[in-house]
Amino acid sequence: MYNFEYKNPVKIIFGKASIAKVVNEVPSNAKVLMIYGGGSIKRTGVYEQVKTALRGIELLEFGGIEANPHYETCMQAVEMVKAENIDYLLSVGGGSVLDATKFVAAATLYKNGDPWDILTKPGTVVQAALPIGAVLTLPATGSEMNGNSVITRAEYMQKQSFNSPYVMPQFSILDPECVFTLPDRQVANGVVDAFVHVLEQYLTFPLNSPLQDRMAESILITLIEEGPKVLANRNDYDAAANFMWSATMALNGIISVGVPQDWATHEIGHELTAFHGIDHGRTLAIVLPGMMNLKRENKKEKIIQYGERIWGITDGGVDARIDAAIAKTVSFFESLSVPTTLPEYDVPAETIEKITLRFKENQMKIGEKGDIDFAGIEAILKDRL
Amino acid sequence: MYNFEYKNPVKIIFGKASIAKVVNEVPSNAKVLMIYGGGSIKRTGVYEQVKTALRGIELLEFGGIEANPHYETCMQAVEMVKAENIDYLLSVGGGSVLDATKFVAAATLYKNGDPWDILTKPGTVVQAALPIGAVLTLPATGSEMNGNSVITRAEYMQKQSFNSPYVMPQFSILDPECVFTLPDRQVANGVVDAFVHVLEQYLTFPLNSPLQDRMAESILITLIEEGPKVLANRNDYDAAANFMWSATMALNGIISVGVPQDWATHEIGHELTAFHGIDHGRTLAIVLPGMMNLKRENKKEKIIQYGERIWGITDGGVDARIDAAIAKTVSFFESLSVPTTLPEYDVPAETIEKITLRFKENQMKIGEKGDIDFAGIEAILKDRL
């Protein structure tokens, strides 16, 4: 096991009818900006629940955060925060709204130049952020219990991320009944997203960390069991709750303590979103099988362990077992109606060239061993044609 | 799943050579009281490591905390804290030293009367405590990542506990190399203690919480695998690290979110320590099999799941499988050289009467369903004769 530090002070408030508890968490003297997305919270009643709970508190609104939230939109929110002297941000929505809120929180107090540096300039460290609270409506990204944020700059077709303890929410309210109103597509994307989050922290190389391995496997198995139940019956509270908690646990840092992490699937997936606007979870379903195939030697021991413990694959030689593990993973994603190849998303072969060129120009190498260069990325994507 | 709230802001600093990092965590202008136990930290060098790291910081010492720390000793520390205007407490030792430190932190700032009330008077709420840091030398109690404390009042032969977020350590340093110098008995006690902590949060009734179940099982399996490795080779760093992290994860609250909890084994075990001074972990090894036997109907589904997933018991009817699960548990404890019956600790039958009488007088009922009264407690203890 590697040495590690772990601190996660986010207060989770989980369960039925918990949204009204927001009033106990937001300071009563705060001037709050409620940030939300395209308006689904108005259809589902979450908007009204939050407004009712917070009546008496000074509450402004900023709606219109996109899926894969745009830097440009976030900067409009920053303007509003500054103009109105907002001192507390309340994210009401899914991971995109929360990621945007985190960036707004950091960008507002960023003093050292262009806030775009937070996302792109190596060595930039966030040193302050406005306090954030969250009401989560969509289990997927795990953003509700970490300091990560991913932002897209539309004009550059770039998707970039940053991480800071300062943007961890002070609280996150998770009401599984929010799942009841989600469309199939968002449930499926969320299951895939959480599943791949776990694999990014698990499917690397063995480091004699059996507890972290088993905890990761616990989340994978639960997602495999509960995801289809949620899709089959959106009013199954237990299934919704188990799915929601699994997505949070998948990326709150507890399974990655002391172990290597990959994240190459995410880095390549972000490019597919940047160029084609493909839903984040779906980009992961495309890239992951190619990643497993290309890195079958590097990841041999863990892919075999994954195949055996998650899918019961115990027959055959090393390559046959790896092939079977990849096939099982693809089947799982497809069973959720999430396609896993590029042509199914109308992505042309030229996109592979464009993405490869980006990594070539950056001289960026990715993966847990930092050994996947542009040629590797090209191979992974060609695998998915 | 029940509704729940979860917040655990303890910073964990884990790994080789991490004790020196204490200097980054203790405020440099603090007046620190270092609290420790019987002096083993001087033999192992931990004392010197801490002193060296903190040279330049005003550091006083209070040694002599007992295993099952005494209220009387803690109150001497409180006197010293007040007399010397200490403003930071540093626990250097195992769970007993840390539990004592927590009580000292709360008792020092307790304004509403006798600090003994914190441990015994229903409705008493701790509203402030001195800040605490911890260097943990012994994996077992999980106290390094929670707000729990158990204190013994020798004159009354009473062992009592309290819980408060105010006494969660600000940081806990966990260096697995501390395990290298532990005697067999403390390793074995620690494995049993952590194992039973998990079962107190797991062996209740099913509530459709598959992730919590599997996470609990992950810790149990890891303890079963790693505990004997630590006993066999005290210098096996990986085994020490896996054991140490398992003990922390067993009681940092993450496996108990949204599920019922028992703790009857602990409540009865505390009485055996109070009357006979038996090591805490050993009292759990005595009581647990009796608990499983008595509550075989209440706990049926979970005992069977435990038997199947942890010990591979899949044959036979319900009672046969429960018997086999109990037998496997007893064998595991005995394999660590931890006896599991009262006569092996020279506890006479009269002690059962005394303990039963206490619960009868208190009219206290325990267990996850609150249905174990004095007669149940008598039956559990007689089972262990």
C-alpha cells in the first residue's frame, strides 16, 4: 500500500424527504445564489421544495447550467456573484450543476489572473473558494462528496478538470426519490459513470491492498444488481437509494486510498464529449473496453481478479479470461441501452486523428503507469470502431 | 435503508515514516499536552519520534493512562490541563489513550456540573472540547476516526461510553510499522475487536442495504486473511498496513450508514472488563458466540449470509448453518489464541448473577431491537460457561 492522506469533511444528509433539511445547513444570514440547470428541477418539484425550505433567506438564482457545464456560463455566474455580493452557493441539480458551482466558487475568489488557469495551467493551486452546499438530483458523478470539477470551454472544444479541498461541499443532500423522475438515459449514464469511476481506481496493478479491492468490488456488484432494478421500476425506493449511495461511494476517495489510479478512460472520454457532445457516461462505455484490451498486459492481474470476482470468470487462459471480462463489461453496458462503439454514436474515424493529435501535441502520457501516449490512445479508439 | 447523516472530518495520515508529519498538524503556537500510556512508546521509539518532530513547540506530558482508561486518571489529566492552560491534546498510543484523551478534552470544557455526567447521565450533550490530534500505535478500536470514547470508573466497577463530534481527532497518524513491536496478545485482541465492531453493525436484520453489507464483509474477510499474517510475521509491512486500515474502517461509521446496529456484545463485554479486568477484545470473543446463539431467530438472515459469504457455509438447514457460523467464528478467535469461554478466564458463575442484576436494576434492554433484557443477558453468559 502506498502512504496516503485522506480527509473528507462533506456532511451527507441522505434519505426520503431530506431536501427540506437544507434550511438547517445554509447559514441564515447568508446571501445565497442557487445554481441550477435546464429547469428539470422545476418540473420535478425540487425547485419548489428548496425555495419553500429557504424562505426567509436571501436567495438569488442562476439557471441554465448545461450538461458538461461551460466555462462561459460559469463566468456569467461569477459576474453575478460578484455584482450581488453573494457569499454562499447552493447547487441544485446533478453533477454538472455541482461541478459548475465548484468552479464558480473558486473562480470568484481567484486573484492570480485568468480563472481559466485553474483548469489548465500546471501548478495552479486554488487557495480559497466560496462555501458550497448541494442538493443532488442525479446519482452519477460523485461530485457531491469530493473536490473534483470538470468544465468544458466550448470555444476551444476543451474539457478540463481541477481538484481542491476548498470546493468540497459543506453538505450534500441526497434524496433517493429524486431518482423517481429521471429518464432511463440518465439512470443508465449514471450507472455506467459510477461503474467506471470504480474501475479507474481498481483496474490498475496489484499493490496488496485487499480491503480497497474488496470495497471497490462491493460497489461494482451493487451497481450491477441495483442499476437494472432502477431502470425496471423507477419507484423502487430501495434500489434508488442503493444506486445513489453507490455512486457517492464510488468517488469519495475511500476506495482509492493507498492504491494506484488510472483515469485514462476519462481523459480520452472527455475528448469525445468535447468534439461530439456525447454524454459523459457514454464516452466511458466506449473507451473502457478499448483501454482494457490495449492494457491487457499492464492490467492483467486486476482484470483477471475483476473477471473472477465480479463476473465469475474462472475458466481459460489469461487472454481468454481477459477477453471474457471485456465482453461481460460490454454486455453490461449494452444491457443498460448504452452503446459501446464509436459508429453507434456517429463518430467518424477523423475524430480519432484529431484526438490523437491533441495528445501528440501536448506530449501527454496517461494511465496509472503514465505509459499511454498518443499512439496508445489511437489504438484504444480504433479498437472501438 | 434508513435515512442517515454522515460526516467524518478526521484527517488520516497513513503510512511508513509518517509520525514525523505530526509537526505539520499541531498548531505551532499551541501549548500541547502529550497523553500516553504505560510507557511502551518509550521502548518502541515512538515517544522519541514525536518529541523530535515537535521540538520548538511547547509540549507537556501526561503518562500512565491504563488499558480501559480510568475516570480517576483522566480527571488528574483534566487538572493538569486546567492548571497549565493547555490548549491542544496529543494522544500517543492505542485506543485506550485516545479514549482517555477524548474524555479529557470534553471534561475540561464541561460547564454543567460533574463530568461523570458526560458518561452516565442520559441527555447530556458535549458542546465543546479541546482540539485533539492522535498518533496511533495499536490498530483495534477505531477510535482514531470517530467520536467515541469508553471510560472505566474503577471505584464503581463501571465502564461507560460517550460520543461526540467535538472529540473526533483533527488528525490521526497511522504508521503500520508501529505494529512491528506489538506483542501477540495485542495483535490478536485488535483483530478480534475490529472483527466484532463490524459484526455489531452487520449482524442485525436485513434492510436491503447491499453496499453496506458487502463493505462490512470486505473488512471481515480482510481481517481473517491479514490477522494471522501479522501474528506469523510481525515485520510484514503489507499485512500490518492492511490490518491497521481495516481496524480504522471498521468503526469510522462508513459501514453503518442507514442500517441497524446492535452493540449488545460490547455492552455485556464491558461488564466483564469492569468486574474482572479482562482485555476488551477478549470479552467480545467470549460474548459474541452466546449472542449469536441466543438471537439466532432475530438475526437469522444475516447470520446465514455471514456464514455463506465469509465462511462458505452453504449446506444444511437454518439451524445447522447458524451453528456452523458460530463454530467458525469461535475457531477463528481460538486460532488467534483468544479463548472464548468464561472458565478459560476464571470467571465464576457468580459474576453472571452480578452482571444480570445490574441490567435488571437498570431495566436496560439492549440489541438492535432493544429486546435483550436481563434474562437474555443471563442466557448469553450461561451459554459461555
